[in-house]
Amino acid sequence: MVLKWHKIAEDISELNISPTGLTEIEIAGKKICIAVYNNTLHACAAKCPHASGVMAQGHIDAVGNIICPLHRYKFALQNGRNVSGEGYFLKTHPIEVKKEGVFIGIIQNSLF
Ligand code: FES
């Protein structure tokens, strides 16, 4: 497995972040939820690990958890830990803003 970086935008403004601080993109065949909390970008799986709620349709709470719109499970944006105690884990991805653009890291199964 290898972490591959993909450019997703020239600039954060191209990401069409909603007023809730969330949006969904598709890159390398994967749908990814992008979140902005405290002026920092985070990236996680687009679907909730519980029952496939669309995370970009949820919201972010005051301490930086993303909340699924379906059953309101909470996950820490920093590491995907389920902080509402139900034992699920939301996959997260590294995301970086550089002067060349916005990049997301996705683990892929092969080098090619
Ligand atoms: S689908 Fe997300 S909490 Fe149930």
C-alpha cells in the first residue's frame, strides 16, 4: 500500500465549501468529505461507517467533531474516532494546502 497525493484544487475557494463547513469531492475513484474547522482543512470518508449517511450533509460541532446527519454519531475530524461511543471508525485522509494548491493523500493498493 502506498500513500499517493492528489491535487484537488488550486485554492480552498475552489472547493465550494458549504456554510456548514463541509463539501464532498471525488478523486482517484473515491468520494471524500472535506471539512473546514478552525480554518483548518480535514478530509474523511464520504459515507458514515454506521449506515452510510452522507457526511457532507451533516455538520461540525463546536469542538471539531463531524456529526452524521442520519443517526447523529460524532467523529473527531482529526483522527476519525467515534466520540459518541458507538465503536465505529471514520476513515480520515491527510490534506495539505501548499502554494501549488490543495492536496489530499489517499492510500492505494499498488504503486501503479
Ligand atoms: S449512518 Fe451515520 S450515524 Fe447512522
